[in-house]
Amino acid sequence: MAFNILIVDDSRITRDMIAKTIKMAGVPVGEMFRAENGVEALEVMEHNWVDLALVDLNMPVMDGVSLIERMSADEDLRAVPVVVVSTEGSQTKIERLRQKGVKAFVHKPFAPEEIRDVMRGILGDWDGPG
Amino acid sequence: MDRDKLAEALFDTACSVLEEGAYVLVDPPGEEIQASSGPAIAARVEFHGHFAGALLMEVPEELALEMAQNMLNEPDDSEGAARDAVKELLNMVCGSLLPAIAGTEPEFAIGAPEEVGRGEVDAAALDADAVGAELSIDGRGVRLALLTKEVGT
């Protein structure tokens, strides 16, 4: 089974790092979508099925919190698991995001295995290098 | 937090983030830093919340390119990648520094890092409220300046 993954971050280098990490983890990827902000992410999800979204918080145009709120209010999008990948350090804010349905939180800078392990926890094990 | 502790937090956080995020090794304190007049990339990020301020970082361009390549694990000698790497690493330093200073309960809003002219770190460091730090990576200096307003002691 191949997964459609959406990476939402305004930093190209971070999008590329996450994509590379996912590839190295052996995740069977169908489509890898990338978006620079929440608006672009919503456009991607309007036209494509996404199995997992990795979302930054601090982004221009539409930030990650607004994107997460829009997704949780949408009948179809609320089913898409969201992992926040962010520099956010406030446990208060992180807990609030968990209550909005965020599945996991990865703090930047992250070790590649953190992304891998979080994805395994959400998507289930796949036949890849561990 | 007093200025010495702020400076220590800034130095320690920057070391940790650059080592973990850019896969570089920071030289032990006391190592000589080469004077650099070559090109450098500098960026600034502003934050507000529990307290407000700005964090600036300047990285020699050659080092920034290496960091970008490390982060991408592939050769990419584009200036764009180096600039993006500096801004994103600054973002990470800021995100790790604020809870180190204020604890993990207070909330902050961190703006989008922006590239600024070389020399702005120097200018910021002259501010009476500024705290500075300089790291050495293979003898090349990475300089940071933290400007804050009303940090509790």
C-alpha cells in the first residue's frame, strides 16, 4: 500500500529534508505533495487524497494553527492525520493543538528517526528499513 | 534572567541547534575564530508574547552553503539553499531559546525570518538591551544577537 503524504512548510529546505527523511525511512509513498502555507495545503487536499499531513505552524498567508482548525471543521479533512513539525516550544500551545486533533508533535531540529517513528505510529508498520 | 545567563542560554542553544540541525561541530570555547571579511548571510526574526524581541544570526556564506548541503544530504551550491538554511536555523534557534529562557508554559509568536544586511548583527549588539554570542565552527565565526524587552530575572 502506498501513502500520499503532504508536507506543509514555508521553508524549502525543511520540506526537502522531511521528504528525504520519509524516503530514507522506506515509507511506501504514492504521491508526495508540498505546500508553502495553509492555503496551498487546502488546495492540494481539495484535489487529492492525503493519508498524512506534516504541518509547520509559523507560515505566512495561512499558518498551521489556522490550517488545522480548518481541517478539523471539514467533514472530509478532519480524518486526515496531522503531525506538527515545528519550532514551537510552549507546552500550553502544544496541548491545545493535541486537543484539536493533532496526532503527534515533532520539534525542530529533528532527528530523521523521529519522523520515521511518528509516521510508523500513525500509518502502521511497513516493510522498510527500521 | 540576568544578562550572563541570557548569553549562556543563547550560546548553548545555538550550539545545540546548529549541531543537531545543520550537522556541524561547534569548536570548544576558546578556539580562535578567523576574522572574516568575506561574504556572509544574516537573518533576523522577531517574536512577541510573554516578552518581545528579536534574534539575529550571521553566518559566513561558505559555512552556510555547507550547512545547507548537510541538511539536504546532497550537494546544492545554490545561494538560495544557503539563505534558506540560515533563516530556518535561526527559526530553530529562536524556537528553542525562548522556552530555555522563559520555561515551557509561556506562549510566543515567532515571525517569519527575514534576510538582513551584513552588519546588522553588529548594530544590534550595540543595543543596550542586547546580548550576543559567537560560535566557532572550524574556525569560522557564527554570530548571534538577542534583543529583548522586559525579560524577568
